[in-house]
Amino acid sequence: MNLETLIEQNRLIRAIGFDDAPFIRKSGQPVPIAGIVCAGTRFEGMLWSEIQPDGWDATETIANVLLKSKFLPQLHIVLLDGISLGGFNIVDLPALSNAIAIPCVSVMRRYPKLEKVEYALRRLPEPERRLEMISRAGIIYESAPFVFQVAGATPEITSKVLARVTDRGHVPEPLRLAHLIASAVIKGESGKQA
């Protein structure tokens, strides 16, 4: 069932939110990522994997972990905490959506300062390739309180879905829980900001 029908019929939406765990830059150690499955705003399950810091494997890793999981047939949408994980390991949003055949959304806490992003990317290998992957994610939409990019769904439907999977504030519950759990696993307790 597509997202528009789920919204129209007021049906439960199952989303998974991915966030990275805290990591030490330049350590070279893999960065853990947590994927939290929620039905509406209720926790239902979890996936765990690793990516390379500032690497190139985030899209493939997320696609593979989802394609091998029992959760994928039940999921309606994938949420990412920003377009990159583990520093600047950028997710190719359209490629991920195509690989798993469901909409994918990069959710941001605020509209990004693109000149600062570009400046940071210029200090890494292959900055043009990274910038091109970011541009493939498309237009950055602002639909209060959400800021996002989406592949596989319209911005109008996406903002309604984000509202449905958000308990309070502007962070969808799957992403809020992914942030808290990934922090707790690495640091022994969850952080303040989720």
C-alpha cells in the first residue's frame, strides 16, 4: 500500500530511521549505525550495521541490511538523519530508494548552510563526487517543522508521513530512538539531544 493511501485511510505507517553512533574522527574505526523500526511512534525493532567514516559504503550498507531483514516487507518509508552518516559517507537517496523500492527521506534539524558543507567536503578525497551525490538528493523542502529531501514520494505526502511518525517536536520517532540507542550503545548512556 502506498503512502498516499495510508494517509487517506489513516492507516498505521511503519518507518525505519537510521542514525550513526558517536565516533572518533580520524580513528579509522568503522562507525556503527542503528536502524530503528517504528509502527507509528511505537518501537518495533532494530537493525545494526557499520560503515566507513567519510567512506563510500553508506548507500550499499543500508540497502543490504534492509534487503536481508525481516522488516523490509512491512516498511513504508526509510528516514535518515541527514544525507550523510559517519562524517561525510553520503547516502545516494534515489539509488537507495530504487534498490529497496520504497521512499527514502533525509531529515535535517534545520536548513543546512550549504557553503559550510561544501567547505568541509573540499577537505576530503573526491569532493566533486560527494557534492554530486548530495545534489542527486534533490530539492531541500521546508514544511514546518520539518526540513527534508525525498526520493520516491512527493514532498506533500512526505511531510504528512513525518508528522504521523513524530511524537513531539520536529524529530520523527524512529530517528530520535536511533540517535538515543546508538549513543547509549557506544557511550553507556544516551545523549541529551535526540
